[in-house]
Amino acid sequence: MATHTYTYKQFSCFNKTFTNTEPGPPSDVLHAFHSFSSAGATSMSADNLLAFLTDHQREPQCTSDDSLRIIQSLKGDHKTDDGLTLDDFFHFLLRDDLNAPFKSEMLWYEVCETLTTPVSLRQCLWSIREHAFVTSKYPVIITFEDHLTPDLQAVVAEMVTEIFGELLYYPETDLLSEFPSPESLKGRILISTKPPIEYLDSKSCDDEDKKTKSADKGSQSPDVTNKVESDDKDVEDLNESDEKSYKESAPKYKRLITIHAGKSKGDFQEDLKVAGKVKRLSLSESKLEKASESFAPDIVRFTQKNILRVYPKGTRITSSNYKPHIAWTHGAQMVAFNMQGHGKSLWFMQGMFKANGGCGYVKKPDFLVEKGPNNEVFDPKRTLPVNKTLKVKVYLGTGWSSDFSLTDFDSHSPPDFYVKIDIAGVPADRAKKKTKTIKNNWFPVWEEEFEFPLSVPDLALLRIQVKEENRTEKDDFAGQTCLPVTELKSGFRSVPLYDEKGEKYKSVKLLMRFQFK
């Protein structure tokens, strides 16, 4: 256990030295090491490690080859016979590449996080073709914000067909009675229109300047325009002239549309009727919230056959976001976010889609797609009995001294860290817990355990956030992660933390234990 000395200037008058010692294995880790090692042995053999992985960590798929590979990665190819010492075992538990907290292997990808300068449609389509399936083979859905005249629609249809070619999927009939599965559409690109108008009216913008720039670009290539709309206005609220224009759309253009946007009639019961042909309905967050108060089962029933898309309300002029769980728990398939910023909502999104290997698609729980004997469906607001209890123990944290400077958190002393643990999900499952604060220590040890009774674990996310206590100002951010409860692995786990933008820290992690009962 290494000891580190840190010197801070106190009130510009004198220096104060703090000594922090890196923590050793917690008592639970010591007990596990001795329980699975041979009697009297000071090391854990490959067979012992395999027993630990299958029995304690609940990983029955592990083999003797897996345990040997772990030892090789820690000790080198020529020292596998020596097994793991207690320090080796502790080091293994802290390696998030060897001891990750979730079941699915992550496939990280970059997203556009800021507003970009305009690009031509052709350039955009070529970029999509080039990168569409680098991360995942599952289908890519493109939504057009369509204000094009029929002649320009014909141009776009030709462009889309030319660029995407065999990658483009569209049905043989104009309207589908059911949507194909993502599995059957691997490697294909789908077109959806019309999307909602959700771009905002910024009073500070120079409208005339924007019009001039738009006109200049329009002379070069057909483009998709941004239209100012009120909070809940949606392109699907079409007027008669819009409908006439759509009927007169270029036939080739209409043929390319796989996911048809349904027209909102302003009546929730009417909007949510399940018809013979499938469609996509778009609602702003505020409309969804209002509809869920009285029509929650109708929303779930609608999403069993149709696609529901939810988007941020127009008053979010700072590109903030809403809580996505109300949409997910009602079965919404497409939940749109403002990607320009960061915060809890985007962390929840990143956490939700860590499931299924990070491929961009997560299978709905069966109860969201099934009906009962009397045609009843899941109601997110109904109180259900506890299905299982998640036990979370936070042992220690490490890595901040490597990834941050001496005074990043406090200019006069080492940081004061604490951990917040939340459950996001159906209303009955939501909960918040918090550890004590460890003062003046870059290597905090908490050893605190919390229990979370869960009625619908399939829709629950575990949010973990570390903060640095600040008595005079807002507490400082020190790392976060969100994990789908259904993806959590039991046992001791190394939990890597991410910054506010969702980028993984190089060294910062927590040692935790997850148990289900």
C-alpha cells in the first residue's frame, strides 16, 4: 500500500502537508480470497480463480481458459503456475477491462455533440453511407425534416437511391401492417418522414442574415430547412395545403418512405388508436406527460404495434433535456435528445444503451409487448409487488490523483469525496442514497451498503455519481456512470467512471459489489 504526501498552501501564509495511503483489500475481498484459495495457501490457483468466477461472481460461462488468461494478463505468460497473490487478486478486481460491472461488451462510438455548420445533403448522405455500420450492423433510420416541393423531392429521391443503393430498404407496398424486426434489417438504411418541427425560435438570431445564408446555400443544392414552431407544434399537424402537397409528392420519393409519420389530430384517444396499418407518431415531452396522466395503457398498447417518437419541448432554448424514463416506461421506441450539452438525461441515455452490446437497439421487456387474457397491458403507474432487491456496496475509489491536478477540487487540501446512488425507473422503484463524506483523501474508503427493492427491474437504471463536498460553493463533479440493472453482474466489480460529457476517465473507478435477492 503506497503512501503519498501532498502539500497545500493555506491562506497564502503557510504550507500544510497531508498524507494519503492507497487502500488495501477490503475485509470482504480478504474473506473471498481465503475462502476460494486452497487451505493454507498464499496464492489462488487457476482452478481456485475459476471457482470464484463461477460461484461468487455468478459467471457460469467461464472456463479454465478464462481463468488462465486472467492470470496471464496480471502475471505474464511464464508465471501462471504461481497463481494470484492477494495483491494480484485485488488488482484483478480493480481492472475494469477484466472485471466489468455489466454483461454486454461495450462498443463505444462518437456522436455529434455540438451544432455543426451546414453541409450539403449529398455530403451528409455520403457520410452516413460511409459510417452507418462501423459500430453496429443494426438498421439506421434517417428522418427528413421535409419542406421540399415535389420537384425537389424528385431530386432527393434520385440522390438517396444513387448514394445508398442496395443499402436502402423500403417496402413493396406503400403502407406496412407491421414493422420488420431490427434483426431482419441488419445493414439496411430506412427513411422516415415527416419528422416533428422541434428546432427553436431564437429571438437573438439575425433572421435576415439566416435567410440570406439559406438563399445562398439553396442556389448550390436542395436543403432541408429549419422552421420555427411553437412548443408542441408538429409537422404531423398538417393543414389542407400540406396534405395536398404531400399527395402530389414525387412518386419515387414517397416510395422510399418506410416509416410513415401519422397525422396528430389533437385528440389523444384518436391519436393512439391502433389501426390496421402501422405508423410513427411524434409527441413532445409535454404532450406525452399530459397523455400519460389519463391514457397510460393506451400509449403502451399503441407502441406494441406502432412507433412512438418523443422529442424535447420547444421552450428548452438552452438545449437542456427532459427525463427520458416516462417515455421508455410507456414503450416509446424513439426518444430524442438535445445532444449539445450534458447532464443526467444524457447519462441515462448512455446507460440505457450500454445494454445489448451498445449496438443502439435494446429489446423491450416482454411485459411491454404482451397482452393479458383480458387484453390488458402494462401500466407504469400501477404499484406492483417487489420483484427483486438489488444490494449495492461501495468499497473504495481510486484514480483521481492520476487524472486530476492537485488543486482541481480544493486549493487548500485533498478532496472530500462522497457517492450518490440513485435508481431511475417506474415511480415505485425510484430511490436515492448517499454515502458519508471522506475528508481530505484522494483514495476514499466508504464500505457502505444500500438496498433497493425493485418492482420492475427491467426498466431500472442504476446511476452512480461521485461528488466533492464544498461548503461554500456547489459541490464539484468527480465522475458518474449509469448502468442498466438487468445488465449488472453479481459480485465484486470495478466500475469505471465518466466525465460530464460521457467520456471515460483514464484511471478513475470504484470498487463495488452487486447482489440480487
